[in-house]
Amino acid sequence: MKKMMCIVAFFIALIGTVQAQSNKKILIAYFSWSGNTREIAKNIQKQTGGDLFEMVVKNPYSTDYNECVKQAQNEQQTNARPAFTAEVKSMETYDVVFVGYPNWWGTMPMVLFTFLEKYDMNGKTVIPFCTHGNGRWGRSVDDLKKLCPNSTVLEGFAVNGSMAKNSEDDVSKWLQKIGITNKK
């Protein structure tokens, strides 16, 4: 009976914590090469009222898919940390950080590693969202958790890139499930 009461108390605390997130300051930080991840980010922004921050790399990827593949694979192989062009103003004021990216060869693009190493995520709630070609998350969530060991990482949202433009209902259901749905 004690064990059951502990489990019930844990879930009540967890639900309360997640629902309380809806009153906190939200950042939606993302990288998008093709525009698919941008669609999801804008959708999250529309439904939460959070602030958008797009990571634009200083040395842009080629618009040619094959050239982009070569550049991104080289970055992975060399464990590169590509710089981005803008800064998040007052990162310390955000409680919840959505982190969006395309799945590139099983993980996040290396610019996400740059972002997550640059900004202090300690104590923040981090929520991944990912577009993919059929690889879903790959190892990206594990990589994200390694980069954010003192953060609460909530269940993320993954969608095939070809479905990104038509995913508003799915994003809405996911946000409701994790308890973050209010607009400012």
C-alpha cells in the first residue's frame, strides 16, 4: 500500500510540475535547413506564445542537397561546432526551452551542439522537436540529455519532414499531453 501511495504521489507531483510549465517563459530555439523544422517551430510559437530563435549558421550550408550532406557529415566526423549568427538575449530568463532540429545522420546537426554548450540549460525544462526522413529521433535525444544533464527533458515531438506543414493538430495534441498550451 505504501508503494502504491508513493507512486500516486509521484505522478501527482509530475503532472503538477508539467502543468505549471505553461506559466513560464518559453523559448523556441531551432535550426532548419529545408524549412520543415521552421514550420514546426512557428506552430509551437503560435500555440504557446513563446519567443522564436532561429540558429542560422555563419557558414551557410549549400542549398544543393548532396553538397549539404557532405558538409554536415564532415562536421559530424570532425565533431565540429559551427557558429551561428545571432545571440539569445537574456537566456537566463527562460524557464522552458524547446529545441528543434532535423535529424541528420542519426542525431542533431552540429550547430545544436554549439547552442547547447554555449547556453546554460541547468534547471531549465528542455523539450526537443525533430523533423526526419524516416529516422525519427536516432540518438539525438540521448545526445541532448548528455549536453543538458541538469535539465528536465520532456517528451518530444518527431514528425516526418514531408508532414511538417500539415502537423498543427499533432503539435497541439502533443503540447496538451506535456501540459504546455497557453499563449502569452
